[in-house]
Amino acid sequence: MLKWSWFPALYLERPDLGGDGRLVRDVAERCGWTTDLIPLASVGSATENARRICDWLARHSGERMILVSLSKGGADLKIAFRHASSSTLFRNVAAWVNVCGPLDGSRMANWILTSRFRIWLLRLQYRLQKRDFQFVTDLRHGSGSPLNFCPSVPSEMKIISLVGFPLRQHLTTPFSRFCHRTLAAHGPNDGTISLSDLPAWPGKIYPAWGMDHYFRPEKVARELIAALLQSLNEEITGSKRKGLKITESAAS
């Protein structure tokens, strides 16, 4: 029996963005799996949530599981691999599915941090929202970033990343189009992740044509997630029967 774990960001404040993993959980449950949610800090920094992931794994050390991360949850989980006892904590993790997670950080964070006005404005916004500004600094891209390292993962752990690959006309909100345009100088992107980063990522990479950073349109996302879950189930259990249990976690 496998267990699935899930962790996204702003899943409490912005459920409309899908950060609570409802779509993935719905698909998994329709396929016969049960799900759970790791209760990370919705507006917490990647460093803080990495500690929470490690604490949660320590309490569930006897369970074999698959971890699913969404958006910033991918950064949270990557930093968790730097934990001193990560080799023990992750020994029962059969696979990690990273959905649109910026594993190398995001140049959007760099864009914010290169302007005193943008820093001041966002700090004010975060203070009013009772959010930690480290949420942004942990996601900066490049030298000095907490994410600027290659994670050491168990050799038997499967890693799969699903990343949106949209053109601007595929994007449905002014904000996503703005982010896509801001990152365009660095090549194709999903509004958060520069696709030029992908060749250095561990595991298998599946770019999803026309999907945005929030993995929309939903109908296509459901089809992709269902196919992936079934494939992983067959590969890990060696059976076509639906025998996985999914544990989701909440973060960004």
C-alpha cells in the first residue's frame, strides 16, 4: 500500500488557484486511492516548510508513500533534502511528483528583489497579510539562493516533474500574462519557471503544452494526472490494480 502526500502554497488564502490540491485528490480518489494532506504553512517560507516536511516524514516513517508537490511546494521539498537525516526520512518515499514547482527558484523573485520600490511595496503587503517576506527571498534564482544546489535523493526514488509550456495566448489572467512577459527575456516560461532550467533537473520532465503555472485548463490537467497516477501505480506495484494511497500536504 502506498501513500500520497501533497503540499502547495496559498492553499488557504487562494483556494481558487488550486493550491489545496483538490484537483489531484479528486482524480486520485476517482481512481480508487485515498489521499491525505501534509499541513504546511500556506504563507510560510520554503525553509520553514522544509522543516515541517521533515517533521511530518519522521512521524510517518513506517509508511511507504509518494510525495506530490505543487508550485512552491516543490521548492519546500527540495530544501527538505538538505536535512541531516534526509537519507533516513525519505527511505520509504517511492516517488516524488513535482507539479509546476520552481526547483531552481524563480526569476520573478529576482525581479522583485532588484527594485527597492517593489521590495518596499511587497513588504508592506506581506505585513498587512501577516506573511513572511522570506517567502520571496527563498525563491530567488541563482547564486546565493537556498535552492542553488543539486539534491541528494535515494537512488530508487522516482522523480517526475510536470511543467506548463504555454504561449502568451494560452494564459487566462492579466497577472499570468504579466509574469510570462516579464520572464520572456529568459526564454519560454510558464509565468514562474524558465524552461531553460529544466535540463538540469533530476528525474523525468514532462512539459505540458498550453498549460499555465497553475496547470490549467483543468480538463487536460485531470487527464494528465490520471494517466500519470496509473502509470506510477503499475510501475511501482507491478500491477494494474489500483492500490495506491495518496497523502497530500498543504503549503504553497
